[in-house]
Amino acid sequence: MTTDRGHVTRVTIPLRHRDMDTLGHLNQSMYHVFLEEARAAILREVLGTETVDYVLARVELDHVSEVRMSDVGVHAEAWIGRVGTSSVRLDTRVVVGDDDRVAAQGTTVMVGWDPGARGSRKLTAEERERFLAAQGPAAEAAADPGPSGADRPAQEVSA
């Protein structure tokens, strides 16, 4: 899929009965779990490694429409929204069905982590370059200039 969002990671999420609440829709806490899968996947894909030293600093999430057990095709998506000096903002959403109805959308800020110092760190030049290369032109216009990632299709990942 060609998009102005650049590299989009899309993770397919199988629904389980335990994910539902007593009202018959997806429990609000599960949206965060689903988006965590997409965040982890995009960091691994963009950085090209299984080990990523980043911590979650901020989450903002808007619930747009319900997800029910009968919904088919639930996906969590993440893409690079902004690249800073020590952090990266990931834009995220949960979509449902063939028409990608938005169930939730938001942003997450991930901060580079130094495990030895037990604190934040600046992004390395390579990390920054990789994040900027994965960014789409819409994000680039609002942030630092860098190579366009608009020609990259979404990558399907199974949870």
C-alpha cells in the first residue's frame, strides 16, 4: 500500500474471548496491548534488529468505534510520525475489517534508553537515519527533512 505515512507496519491481531468486556466489546486495556505489538514490530523492522533499547514515555489514545468479537480482520498499525534527538513519535491505530474502519488512533513517544546508565540517551546517527528514511512525506513536511518512505508498502506481521 502506497501512503503518505511512509513505512507502515501492520500487525494482524487474533481476537480472544478473554479480550472482551461484559458489554461485549474489546476491553479498553487491550487496545494498548495491540498497539504495543505494532510498536515493537516497527522498531524491529526499521532498526533491523530484534533488540531495541527504547522505553515508552507517552501514550495518547482516542477510542473511535467499538470492536466486537464478531469483527473479522483486526489490525494494529504504526508509522513514524516525528524524529527527535532522543525520541521518536509513532503514530498508531487499530483498524477493523476490509474497509479498515478505525477503532482507535493515537500517538506514542518512544525514548532511546541506555541500559547501563538507566536513563534516556540520544538517538545514534544510524537510528536517526533509519527513522527518517521510514518517514512519509506528510511527516517530513512537519519535521526534519529526510528521504521519503512513501513508496514502501505496509508490511503484514502476525502476532
